[in-house]
Amino acid sequence: MTLRLTSTLRLGSAALALLALGACSQELDFDLRGKMGGPVDTSAAARAALAERPAADDRGIISYPNYQVAIARRGDTLADVANRIGLPAAELARYNGIRPEDTLRRGEIIALPRRVAEPSPATGAPGTGPIRPPASVDITTLAGNAIDNADATPPRAAPPVQTGVEPVRHQVERGETAFTIARLYNVSPRSLADWNALDRDFSVREGQFLLIPVAEPAPAPDPEEDTPPPGAGSPTPTPPSASQPLPPAAAAPAPTPPAPDLGNTSTRTASARMSLPVEGRIIREYAKGRNDGIDISAPSGTSVKAAASGQVAAITTNDENVPIVVIKHPDDVLTVYTHLSGLTVKKGDAVSRGQVIGKVRAGDPSFVHFEVREGFDSVDPMGYLP
């Protein structure tokens, strides 16, 4: 699915995977335009082995529940692809930001503005319909098909259902490169190029649609592994020998060293390491996976302050033009602030704890959304607050 903001109350973990990478010693390169919102999280996929792109049917169609794409053949123009899949060339060209007469690379991804007939064995696909997650396959429907087929004369096999992970479909925006996009989703530029048939220079164009590589499914555990042979029983721990002497009596505990001064350390668990960006009532608490931060009620126009000292790593807006500010702190810690107006900082500025970075945006209700990130992961901001 095309990555777009669906709620201004939630920040997408896919976008913040970029923040975690940028928080390292490499040069900061944050580009969060249109990347906030949605349940997508590709960081785990990036850390695992990446799967190959699914095979297309004879027309070149790969179909998923939320979108379809066409795969170009060697020597194809966009008009050739349009004729093969049955869509107007001009419509397909406008949607992908290229001209009907443009020659495409073999394997290049062409996004479809609307759905065409689903792949099936009749079109050379291994199964029927879009590629779906295994858990979404309707067992009742499959069972009903099996019953119908059992009554048929002669019996016919139910068409297989293709299963797999739907990749994120990313539309390239101005200023983005294959390298910044790969960093955004924590995949290698090479895998991004392989999935999308990029040229040797990894060139991308504004408006181009890219599929983000997904991870291979984890292998199923071997049920025979660590299973004793029949009749052998389960292994039993060896009891301590009665002939061995008992261990000496426990020595007196060593004196507890003095507690460190947490105010002068950089440990992430130090309480009160940050301050609230605004004073107000928390109207929405942290819930990992549902709300990756806290929402703090405050009158519009109230000053919003940096929760801790750091550097402004990114300033952007979502699709509703709501500003988003990201501040980088030591130890790969990031703070994120949304629903601001009247920003008083810019990207690259050094800020100190308590420094005003903007005002609370007008709303009903008016509030600030505040997140704390440790590397890839959102954490409960209350662990950093007094």
C-alpha cells in the first residue's frame, strides 16, 4: 500500500526506522515527508534475510490486496505494458510520471492506477487472486469450495490461493534517492535495486513507485529436533552427589557501592532525564503499537519546549500540514513532537532542555503528541520524565 498519513495522532514506525539509523554516527539524512502513520514496520524484515520478488503472471501482473503492479519485459515501452494489461497508456503514464513512448528496463515496476483482472492459472499465475497473508485465507471459503468440488462431476481441484507478505509501495518524492529510501526502510540499496530493476547508478525519479523488499518467512521449527527417541523418556538432570561436601556458608554480602549520580550519567533508564514539553493533562497514554507516545492537553499558543538537550534532526509536515519536529539526543535517543505551530527552530539547530521550539497548534482539543525512541523502538516517555 502507498505509504501515506492516516492519522495525525500516531507516528509510523517505518518512518522512525530512518530516525534510528540517522541517530548513529553517520551523516544525518532525514526525509519524513508523507512517511508518518500506518501500522507498517519493516525494521524486523530488514534484519532478516530478504525474499525474492514474487513472479508475475504472463501479463506481468503481481497482485496484492491493496494494489497491483505490472512488470516490464525487455524492450517494453509503457504503451506496450498498457496494451498487454488492458489499461489506457495515457492513464498509466500519468500515474507513473513517465511518457507512453518511454522505454522501460526489464523488470521495472509500473504501478497500476486501478485494478485489472486478477492473476489466475489461466493467466500463468501459480494461484488465483491477490497474494494474501497466510492468516487471512478464509478457511470457511476454502472448505465450501472443497464441498462444491466434491459434488461436481468429474471432481475439480480448487484453485490455489497465493500467500505472502504485501510489500510497502513507496512513491519517490523530490530529493529522495535510492540510498535515502533504503535507509528509511532499513534495507540494502542492492536489494531495493534488485526488487525494482534500478539501473547501475541506482537512479530513481520523482513520482516513481518502488516496492520495498520483504523478509523471508522464518523456517518452521523441526518437531523432531530435541525430541528423544520413543521409549527413551525425557532427560533427567543429574542429582548432586551425596558424597560431595556441602558448599560453604554464604559470605556476608559486600557493602553496596554508593549510587551513581544519575544527573551526570547518560544511562537511558535514568528517571527525570527529560522534562515535559508542555505542562498539561495526559489525555492519551502510551500503548506500544497503538499510540507510540503520549498526548498532552494544553491551550493553543502554549510554548512547546525541548524535553532534553540535543540537535534538531528533522522538521517536516504530514499530509495535513501538521509540523513534526525530531530532536536527536545522545545514546541513539530521539524525541518527536507533533501538533505544533510557529516553530522557532530549524534543522541542524542545537537546542537545550527547556528551550522553546514552537507553540501548541489550535485544535479541538489542542494538544502535543510527544514520543521517545530508543533506536528502532518507541518507549514509554514516562520512564524519562519526572
